[in-house]
Amino acid sequence: MDIKKITNRFLRFIFYRIVVRLVVLIVLGRNVRHRNRLPTAGPAILVANHNSHLDTMVLITLLSSGLLNRIKPVAAADYFLSSPLKAWFALNIVGILPIKRQKDTPDEDLLAPCYLSLEEGNILVFFPEGSRGEPEHLTAFKGGIAKLAERYPDVPITPVLLHGLGKVLPRGEKLLVPFFCDVFVGEPLYGSKDRKGFMAQLEKRMAELSQEGIFPPWE
């Protein structure tokens, strides 16, 4: 392993295990339910709702430190690779798996990087809504996760509902607002050739998780 890769791994460890963890545990506060349902090895997929850039950070801090270099948040290449500095931080520190949003050719499979990553034994962090939505409002899931589930029916897909992070750092904001966050981990799902059935099951699991907490209305 070259010096650059070793340095980047060290910086990533410091970022997640010290910086992000301190922010999440001390500045914000976090409650996790059913943590034992999280994957302890790859290949695996975490599926979560998406309201904030902090979503990825919080999810990664839930997993074992020994898995850090196997965790790959799936993210839009055009957004995170838009400048050299942003790209370096996203790829080497956050550790994203960049995918394109638009095909260059009709036959191109935009999920191909996900296939390779799962086959390497990694854990994908996947946001089926596609982009960040309004705080605490689930939008319709896109079908990419069903395609992954069908292709890899033996890979566990763990639904996770995040609450509060859309208030902490909503879309378009740059300053954190201290606000307690909750994490609800569901039972893993497995894929089949019935994509519609899988999506219905996933959406049902997410809806059930949303009923586990009692939250005051947003102001």
C-alpha cells in the first residue's frame, strides 16, 4: 500500500472516529434503536431516508471502526466531483462511491460501480430518494435499490430511518443547529425478481420504523 493511500485512510479514520463522532455525540446527541440489526460484515447495503449531508456521517459512525474502509456511500458524481478539492475530500475522506445520474450511451448501466463494490465485499450506503428532501418527509423511492436487490438476492438490505438531521443541517444551509437525532434500524430485507413487491416491502418497513418514535411537529 502506498504512502498516499495510508495517509488518506488515517485522515478518514480521524475524521469519522474523532471529528464526526464528537459532533454527533456531544453537539447533537443521538439515540439508536435496534443497533444489533446493523451489518457486521460485507457485502451489505444500508438504505436510509435523505434530508441532510449529515445522514452519511451518522450512518458510518454506527458501524464498527474495522469496517470503515469497506463503507461506500453511493453519491452523485456530478455534485461531489465538481471541483478538485471537493472531489479529493469526497473520495478520500468521506469515501463516496460516485455514480453518474445520466447515461452517456443507451446501454450504460449507471449502477455498475455498485455491482463491483458489492462483489468486493463492501457495505453500500444507499439513499433511494435520490436527493435530499424536505426535513422529515419521505419522498417516493426510486427503483435502483430494487435492481440491486434483484441482482444480489443474498445481500442483506437494512432499512434505516433517520429523524432530526434535516433540522440540524437542512438542504441549502451551512451552519449546524444543535438538535437531537434518532436512528431506527429495521430488520434486513432480501431481494427477488419481484421488484415491485420488494419496493412495497421496503416502503412498508420504513413506514413502520417511522411509527416507533413520538416526535413533536416541526416549528
